[in-house]
Amino acid sequence: MKTDLYEAYSFVFEEELLNEISEIGTFKEIPAGEVILSAEEYVTSIPLLLDGAIKISRVDDDGDELLLYFLERGDTCAVTLTCCLDRSKSDIKAVTEKDTSLIMVPVGKMEEWIVKYKSWRTFVFQSYSLRLKEMLDAIDSVAFLKMDKRLFQYLQDKAKVNQNEILQITHQDIAYDLHTSRVVISRLLKTLEMEGKISLRRNSIVIIDL
């Protein structure tokens, strides 16, 4: 665990902080498809990703979801940081996109480290800035992009996060993430295939144009 931590965060945190994270953090290995945080849950730990990826989605009152962004190696979730600061419940859902390893840090350390470590302050502020930009991109996508462009952008992003041009995913799963119907997704996927951008297979999609 300590080796993975140093490899993922040595360029971000000083050695003293890395040692403290290693001592108090809880190491976890989580398989793909596991919900690690649901909406309306209180956040008790801050995730620091060592490997893998996590999908962060906004959930409305009816349980419908909208993909906001992906977390990868060396990331943390700005939304969970916010929940830690104001002791509020989560309004996002976090699901492992693929097999993931991470360290969970107790929320009580967040404010302490902001005062104690400059590198932690910088990391927190940069995480806020990056995730805000990604959420604005998600809003722009919904507001300004046609669904076919949103869909293809989604497929490209997902392929890059998984480091695989073959996506094992159903049309219904895509519809959930993009907050639309399966019928619409199936029709648009056929169009993208005719344009030579993807190839459709049984329960999988090959991204030709990355």
C-alpha cells in the first residue's frame, strides 16, 4: 500500500504528509461496479485513488442520474471534500468504473491538514478548480450539445478512462448516465456506426475514432 501511495502522490505531497496518510488511512480494493457512496449518505472518509477509476454522478429526487466526471489515479472528489467541510449529506453517487484501489482518510484530518500542510491546501484547491470545470463542461454538454455529440464524447471519455477501446456496456447503462431513453441511445449508436466512428457488438461497443 505504501509503495502505491508514494507512486501516485509523491509528486503532490511532501514525505511527512505521505507518512501520515499511510499510518491513518484505510487501504481498500474495490471491484468494478461497486457503489462506494450513495446520495443522502454522510461522508466519513476522503478517497485518494491509487489505481482504477470512479464514476461520479448527480442523482435527482426521482433517482435519475447524470454523469458529472470520472476520478482517476492521483485524484480525490471535490464534492466529498465539500461535504466534509459543512458536515452535509452527499448529493452524488460514486461507483467504481473498473477495479479500483484507494486509501480512505478520516474526514477529521481534512481541516487539520489544510492548516498543517501547504501541499494539502494546494491539492484541495486544485481539486475544487478541476472538478468545477468538469461539472461546467457537463452542464454545457447538456445545454448546448446535441445528443449525438454528447453520446460520442461520453464514449470517448469512457474509453480513455478504461484505457480500452472496447466498452463492455449496455445501451440502457448509457441511457442512465446521459439521462435519456434506451431507444434514443440505440438509434444514435446505429448512426455513429454508419458514420464509421464505432462498431456495435453484442453487449459491447468498439470505439474506432478516439
